[in-house]
Amino acid sequence: MNFFKFIISGILFFSLQSYCTAQSYEQLFLKAEEKLKAGECKEAIKLFTECLVLKPDSYLAYYERGLSYQSCGNTNDALKDFLKSINIAPDYSPPYYYISVIHRLAGKTQEALQYANKSIKIDNSVKEYYINRGNIYFDMRKYDDAVGDFSSALKLDSNCLKAYENRGYVYRILKKYDESLSDFEKAVLLNPDNYMYYNEKGILFFHKRNYKKAIEAFNKSIELNPAFAESYNNRGYCKFLLKEKNAETDFLKAIELNPKYAEVYSNVGMMKFFDEDYSEALELLDKAIELDSDLSMAYSTRGIINLALGKNDDALSDFMTVIKHLPNFEDAYSNVGYVYLELNEYNKALEYFEKCLNLNYQWTNALLGAALSFYNQKKNENAKEYFERAKIIVPELGNPEEGIQKLEEDFRYFTPKVRGELIKMINFLIRS
């Protein structure tokens, strides 16, 4: 009889202990979550660790402690806890997402993609999972796949601001300016106080060559954030293209806000070049390149100035640097062609004009340069073919002086030698 009493009391003690442990775990877990939400990550880590002492197989405690480590900036321990969580519960999706994010931030793109795919496979109803994978595809330059994922996020939540923002950026890279503008218009509706969205709209209007609308957008960006140097630079550049006299004021304001803003020095250098102040232009462009040795536009403008000054070797070096940095930048190949025209190396010139036209078959400068290369070799039929293609794009070329002036008004530069040869060629081809 005493033996059975002992067994019954033992069972009661064990049940009571389990009940107390469960109660203690739940209370600790809730308290730890509160600390994490309050931003007290160290306290949260301590409490989740106590939870794991009471319940070593709690995938939720590992997951939440991983979040706490991440909140404290300890990504190594966060990663360990997320991995423990999925080892215990392989079908619990959130840790896969965070593992993917950690790998992406560490530059481990393939690992990031692997875990992103897994998170979506387990649960395809979470917009953040698609945004994360879209970001990974963006890093991999798989822009169409990135657009697909951001679009999937928007199907789940048509007001997902981050998805509009990210997809808008990708559309701009893909030169789908109307689609990009539509996304940033939606972003502005959702968050009208974000100055960056207006700056993006301005950039898109710039690419669409609607410089006045671009200036309006940059005005709004500056109104929302008067300390944002990029919008001053962008607005100044649009004013420069519209030949407004106060463009330099915006450039100087951008430099005042950010003295190491290389692109501004490059833009002011370009402006000084068109004012024929070559000395100051070169000084500014050298400064831009000193600040950012990868700034292709500074090399491009400096190359044009060197060409204008008869420094053909220096010009060629600058244009080749642009091609190295931007192998798909058509203007750089055209500029190299014009250096070879200056050197009377017509076959080399043709080679680079053709490379330019392979990238953009409507690049007028390259069409004229190719025509002149043939003309100077007395291949008049070939010259006429390229000239006629150029004239379709710029009808003013039917009048040589007017046509060349039109191109120069669009900030195209020709040396006196080449300009004279072009006018002579056009007159001949029109007469013939």
C-alpha cells in the first residue's frame, strides 16, 4: 500500500514539475519578447537563453534569440540560432528569410538565394520574402527576375511601398522610364514626404528629356530636404541643358553641402568647357577624377577638351578609360572614332563608329563620323548611305551649317578640322 502511495505521489510531483516548467517557460518567453520589442536586445538574449534551459528543443526560442542577436549587431550568433531553429523545425519559414538576409549582407549571393527560395517554397504568402529575393536578383543583375519578385510582392499587398520603390529603381536601370515613373508616382501617393521619390521622378523626367518637369520634381525634393546635395546637382544640370544662367548656383550649393561630391565638379567642368574656359574646366575635371577615379563622365568631358586642344593621345586615353568603365556607353566609342578622324586613321575611326552603332544604330554623331570616314577614302556611296541615315534623325542636316549647328546646340563637339570636313562632305553629297 505504501509502495503505491509513493508511485502516485511521484507521478503527481512529476506532473506538477512539468506544469511549473511550462508555466515558467511561457512567462519567460513573453517577457523576453517584450524586451525584444522594446529594443532591449541584451536582456532579451538573457531571457531567451533561460527559456532554452527549460525547453532545449524550442525552435521559437532559438529563432527569437537569433532576432535578438541580430538586433544587437551580432550576426554570427544570430545565424547560429536561426540554423538551430530550422534544424528543429525545418518547415518554419521565418529563419530561412533571416539567414538569407544575413548571407546577402555578407555578399554571399548564392547562399542568400538558396535560403530565399526555401522561405518562399515553405510559405509563398509573405511579401517580405519576395522583396528579399528580388533584392538578391538585383545584386546578381538579374533585373527581369527582380521585377518579377517585386511584382509578386505587390500582388500580395498592392500598397507595399518598398516593392514600388525597388521595382521603380530596376525599371530605371532597364530604361523602362514610363514604368519606373509610374512606380514612383505610386510611392509618392503612399509617402508624399519622401524627398528621394521626387528626386527619382526628376531623374526619370531627365531621361525622358522633359527637363522642365524634372526641375519641378527636384524643386519638391529640395523643398522637403534643403540639405540634399544630389537634387541641387541634378536641377543644376537640367538648367544647364535648358541654357538657364543660374545653373552654376545650384552646382555651387551642391558643393557647399558636399565638398567631396565628384559629379558636381564634373558638371561644372562641362559647363566651363562650353563657355570655352578650358583651363578652369580641366582643373575642375581633374578634381572630379581625384575624388572618384571611376567617374566616367569626367573622363569623357576631359577627353573632349583634350581633343579640342589638339592633345589627341590624352583624349584617346580618356575615352578608352570611359569604355573600360562603361563598355556599353555608345558615346565613348563615337568619341574614339573622332580622335582617329583627327589623326586621319579612317579605318580605325570606322571600327569605333560601327561599335557605337551596334549599341545604338541611331547615334547621329557616329553616323556622320562613319560617313566622313568613307568620304575621306573616296567611298562616296557608302558615305551617302550613312549620311542619309543621319538626316532621317536630324532633318536639319539637309542644310549643312544648320544641321551641324543643331548638333552643337545639343552639346555635340566637333573640332574645326572635322567640322569643316563635315560641311564639305554634306554639301558634296547633297549636290550629288
